[in-house]
Amino acid sequence: MAYGAHRSPLLPPRPDLALARDCEQCLGWGTVVTRDGDHELCHLCQPDPVTDEDTAASGS
């Protein structure tokens, strides 16, 4: 039986590096590491895809 790190079924988020270029929170990476060690999009420079969909659906 082989032992090792388990592969996460989720792919890491793909940030827009053009938006992240001058961000002081993520230092240009577009992602931040949570306390649990997970990568998530930076809340300051990356748009929230759920918010964008809600805005498009409402016609704003």
C-alpha cells in the first residue's frame, strides 16, 4: 500500500494577475493562503464570480 499526500480533487483558484499586480494584500499573486492551508482568491483584488453573476442576472 502506498502512502503519501492525498491529491485534492479541487483545482487551485486561477487569479487574474493583471488585477493582482499592485495588490498589497496578496503581493501580486492573486491568491492568499487561509489558516487551513488552502489557497483562495484575494478578496481585495479579485472579483467574486458569484457577485458578478448576480449583477448580470439583475441587469445592473
